Amino acid sequence: MATVNILELSGIEGARRIDAEYYQPQYLKNRDVLIKISELFNLQQISAYITNGHTPRYADLSVGEVYFLTAEDVRDFHVNLDTAKRITKEDSHKVLARTVLKVNDLLITIKGKIGNAAIIHKLSGETNVNQDVARIVLRRRIDNYQINPYFVVAFINSKFGRLQVERISTGQINPFLGLSNLKQIKIPILDKKIQDEVGKTIKGALYFIDDCKLFYFQAENLLLEELGLKDFKPEYELSYTANLSKAFGVHRVDAEHFQPAYDGVVKKITKYSNGYTPLLAGVESVKPDFDPQKYPDRIFSYVELADIDASIGTIHSASKTKGEEAPSRARRVLKESDVIVSSVEGSLEKVALVDEEYEGVLASTGFFQFRPTKILPEVLLVLSKSIILHAQLKKECAGTILTAVPNESLRRIVIPILPLKIQQKIASLVQQSHEARRKAKELLEEAKRRVEKAIEKSK
């Protein structure tokens, strides 16, 4: 049903926007709540400066000592360095000196999935950002008010901040949040005690995020050590030969498929002391046969590649869609303990274990959907994220415009047969990792609720 909202001409703010979208009732209600707060400033007023980076010309983005964050790496409250690209120190210092990050900087995504706000609570090395991420350096005080950066990031991620971001962004297909608009976001500076309480909650959550990555790292290390792959690095050869019979056997004649580096991983698996088995002997590959168009008015949650936290193998979000508006690729129905694995070459690291929160959610056909039958699901997750499956899937990638792994190639993938005791140790570490992530998520939600309640009380 259409929503009608009538405004007087005098209500059009500065006559800069006259599109109906900008004056939706929820945006006007949000504005009216905020303007009643006496200590209300725009983001520019409480910032020393606001800027964004750009991608250095001719940069490789796969080598270098400096982490190079894109919008995809900026999550709610934190950044994911595991998926970050790389640039050289020369590029970072000479070309992008103004966006070298420091502790307590805020980051906001301004293109793509706009409005994700994170805080740099610690640095693991020099870090920079590209043109799709704004760097915000906050002042410590404004007038007589303290500015706690953790409180500010919580506000931007709260409903009061999100609604402002939605309102001032431009574009429909490719949303964009210009720096000039970003600077006008209204930020209430509440009582120091409230700010400090919110900050303490967020810091606790961020330490849990550190823990969840550590537990996952230990799980993967345990697996690789068991297989003798701990420090294994495939050596890519510039020239090599392959028998014609092999080419006929796999119906492939492209050189990449026969790269010897991939065979090095497979040899390690096939020589494993406890044996190996075809992947499809240990898992069911679920077919994408659900049609949401048959339920036009039903609201579905939908997971795509961008919704995966590749660092520890979880789904971090899902979008809502009506059945009649669902993407044509939304054909999979997820079940708890499924492992979804990207089939697209450039995103093979996008792997996740489905937990109970995402039971029944739709997922893109850009994933394989593996349902474990003879292996623990947590172990399948680690296998899928590690070099063990990653190298084999990369070998099988085919196509030109969109290079992906064909379904029929899954029958050639092999996995080790791990003793149950080893599987249980790996599973326990993954469970601890995901439990730490759950606790972090709860604390971050609590921080947002505290901000929202405090604002509602100050009306």
C-alpha cells in the first residue's frame, strides 16, 4: 500500500531536496526526535577532519606491507583485516598519507553497502583505506562536552544513525554517500557516564571478536598440522606439460587447470596416513530447487556472498525481500549445520557454517550447499576455508565472463579421512570461535540499545 505524506513548501529543507523519498515519514520522525536534544552537533563539528582515500594508480593490491581496506572489509563496529587487500608503504606514505589510520579513527562505508561504521580499536600493522571508505578523526571535546569515539560509532550504527544515512544517500542501484552529506549527520553528545558505559560494552565485544579469530586460527592450524600442510606453499610454475589423456578425461584444455601447484595439495591429501575419500562421499551437495516466486507476498531473508564473514566462516547478516521481488539466484533454502561455499573464482574464501539463526533462510546459487553426512560440520567448514578445498576448487574454475566452479567438477574433489578424535578437537575450537562471535554480537546490540534508549529518554 502506498504511503502519502503531505508537506508544506516551507517544510522543504533548504529547497535542496524535493524528491518524495527524502521526506518519508520515518525520516521526518527521526529528525524530529533528534532536534529536541540540546547537545546536538553535526559530524563535521565534532571532527578534526573527514576524508576518504583512493586506489593508487597501477597498484597490485595483492602485495605490500600495508593493509588496504575497501567497503567490504568494514563491518558494524570493526574491520576485517583477513580479507583486506595490500599496498606498498610507498603508496601509503606518498599517495595516501592523509588516510593512514590511527587508533580511535572511525570508518564509514560511503559506497556499496553504505553506512557501516567501525572504530579502529587497535592496529595490527599500517592500514589505509580506498575511495569507498571515509576516515573520520574526531575531536576529543566540543565546548564542554567529551566526545567518546565508541559512543559515536554506536550512534551511527543505531537506528537513529542508520535512518539519517539512508535519507541522505543518493542513487538507487548504486547508493553513494558523499562526504559533504556525511558531514551533516546529526550526532547527540550525551552525558559522559552514558558514553563511557557504551564504550566499555563495545570494547568488551571487540575483545570477543579477537578471541573468535584466535580460536578459529587454532582450529585451522590443528587441521593443517595433522595433514603436514602447516607451512605448505604451492609453487606456481611458469611452464609445464600435461598428457592429452588427462585433458580428454576432464574435458579441459586450458593451462590453468593443469597447474602443478594444485597437484601438490592433492598429493598431500592422498598420502595422508588415515586415508582420503571423494568429497561427495562425505557430504550431500544440495540442489537449488526452491522458487520464492511461488510465494509472492511472503517475506524471506536472503544471504549472498557479501553477507559472509570470511575470517571465521559465519553469516553476519541477511537482507529481507518479498517472494515476488527475490533475486533469480535466491534458490537455496539453508538448514542448520549446512556449509555454504562460494562457487565464484574471485570469492572462494566466502565460506560459512549455517547456525540456527539462519535456519530456513534463502541463499544465492553463487554458493555450493554442502550437507555433512560422514564428517562433522565444523570440520567441513575448516576444510572448505583452508587450502585443502580452496586449491582444488580454484583448479576446477572454468568460464570467461564469470569464472566459477561447475557442479560436475565436485566429483573430482577429495578430502582426508580424519580420525574422530581430531575432528572433535577441531569442532570444539570452531564452536568456541562461533560462541565468542555470538557474545560479541550480543554486546554490540546491547550498545546500540543503550544509545537508543538514552536518546528516547532525552526527548
